Amino acid sequence: MLLPRTTITLLAAIVAANAFKDAHPLLVLSSDPLPQDLPGSRQVSTYSAVENSAHKPLSSCTWDHHIITTRMGLRAGDFESMPLVQARLRDARKQQIYQVAEVLGNGLAGLAEGVAEECATRKGRGVQYNPDDTPLSTAPEIRAAQLESVDKNVDSLLSAIVAKGESYVVMLAGVPEPRDNVEDRQHPPYEMDEPYPTGFHTDMKRDLSSNANSTSPQAHLPLFEKYKFLSPAIFMGLVVTLLLGLILYVGITAIAGLEVSYFAFSKEMGNQGQQQRNKQQ
């Protein structure tokens, strides 16, 4: 039974990890206590639940100023890189904060836009709607600089509002990146630094430029002085070939010079030769 339980646990962990890949945070900070029908902060919630509970209170537009900022690719852990916002959260009371670390679903951008449009129609209500569609970088240094810019921007707006003694509400939300951007950043296309690397087989490359500019003293010599046509190996080969040719010629000539006279042949094959053979027998 241990293996099935382990498998089920791993599958559940994989499903949960894939679900949280599309989760983004929502932070609401108010100068006054938030409406009572707005639930308390929580770690995880679906977008439909967040919309049902937060849309109506935020769309009531009861504050003098509404600062609404969305940032593509913002995660819950990124708030730790915003020290100015963190300081205001520490100074605020619990009733002034509504925060969901992981909102499952892709609707926070629509919620922020809807609240901004609703409050913009209310007389005497200021709206600072800042939708940033630039994805946060995956490089730590660049991402920290981008988050610092958001942190300072929100803090400067709040400082000016607080100096006037007016009320405010801040809404910070993360929105998902387009699927194509996520895949491209996870699997970037391979690009060579140089189409033809200069360090590749440098020992086999011909230095044509040096040959073109050559000032060798042999450049203007005659053909047979410039090139060595009869090398020692070729000379030895010719000598051996000549000797073998002479030996072959002598052998063929000697064989061709062997002659047997007709008289000797007839004597051997005639009657006298036959009689001598009979005597010997």
C-alpha cells in the first residue's frame, strides 16, 4: 500500500504546483477600515471567490484617491522586495488590509480595470490606474530594480495624499503573462554568438591575406628553378625502371636467339636416329 499512497501524493503535489503557476497576489491597503463585508486576508483563493467578495466593496469608491496598479508576472514573494510598501503594511491595522497571496485564475486584471472605470465616473474621486504590461524579468538584479520602481512610485503617491490629509485605497495585483512569453522565456531559442566562429579549426584555415601580400624572392624565378620536378624519389624510381627494362630486354633477346638447325633435327628424327635407339634398347 505504500507505493500507491506515494504515487497519489506525488500526483497531488504535481497538480498543485501546476495550479500555482498561474496564481498571482492581490493586496488592498486602505487609509480607513475596509468595508465589513470584505473578508479577511487569506493565503489561497479562487478568482471567482475574490471577485464575489471584493468587487462590490472596492467599486463603492468611498475613498478620495484610488491607486490601482497591476504588474505582469508579480508574485507574492515580490512584496518582500518592496520595503516602503512593507513599512506601510506594518503601520496599518488589520482592518485596513485585504490580501490574498495566491489567487487562482486569470481575472485580476479585469477586476482592477473594472474598479478603475467605476471610480473614474464618480465625482470628486481621484483614480491613479497604472496597468504595466511589461513582464517582470527573471534576472534577480533586474527584477529587484523593477520592483523598487513600483515600490517608490506607490509610496510617493501615498506620501502626497497623506500630506493633504485625504483618504486613499491602494490595490496591487499581479496578472499572468501571455502563454507565448512564458514558453519563450522557459525555452529560449538557441543563438550562436557568431555564425562562423573564429576559433573553430584555426589550425586548418588558410591565411589568404598573407599569401596575397607575399614578397618572396622566388616569386619571379623561372619555372624549373622555382619548382623541383626531379626529386630524389622520382630519380631512383626512374633508374630502377630502366634497370628492370634492360634485364627484361636481355632475357627476351636471349630466348629469341636460341635456334636448332634443320640437320640436327632431321638427324635425330630420321632413320639413323631410329636405328640408334633400337640398338640401345
